[in-house]
Amino acid sequence: MKILVVDDDEFARSTFGAILARDHHDVTLLPGAETALDELAEATFDVVICDLKMPGISGLELHEKIAREHPEVPVILTTGYITPAEEPLIARTGAQLLTKPFGPSEVRAVLKKVLLQGS
């Protein structure tokens, strides 16, 4: 799969990159939503994984833009913490949620879930 990972935390990006590359996915790692929107305009991705809380455009806002402009691309939102006010907002988006910290098994499980929903 071709996967776009968007996270302002370099450690999280590199962890996703290592896990996904080990599973032979084509991975693009970006530090922010602005560059992700540019990349999405130029290339096609099977899945986008993005951090919920980023400076500038948040992961939730990025997901909304992806849903409008690329509705066929599923989104996985990641976060280390979620407020009670954010829970219903995320639930309404239809995005999968992956909490940090995560390991290879959690990443594989959420990717499998996303792929099964798309079939």
C-alpha cells in the first residue's frame, strides 16, 4: 500500500516509517498538514495516517479536507490523548483512531480494519 504519514513529532513519524516499511508499504513521511495537502494534490495514497494535534492545520481539519477532496482515501487519526469533547467529533468523521504509544501489532490491526471497511 501507499501510505502518507503526517505527524509533527519526528519520533512518531520515524516509528511509523520503520513499521510500515518493514511490512513493505510505500511510505511518505511529512511533518505537517500543509505539506500533506500539497502531496495529496500530486500523488495518490491508499491510506493517510495523521496526528490529531498538530500546529497550524490539525489532524481533524486535515481529515475533513481529505474527506471532501479525496473521499476514497481512509484516514487513521493518532493521538497520545483525547479530550471528552473531541471523542464525538472524531466518531462523526468515520476515521479510525490509533492511540500512542503504539507498536507494530496496533498499526497492523488498524490498517487491517481500514482495509476491511473499504472492501
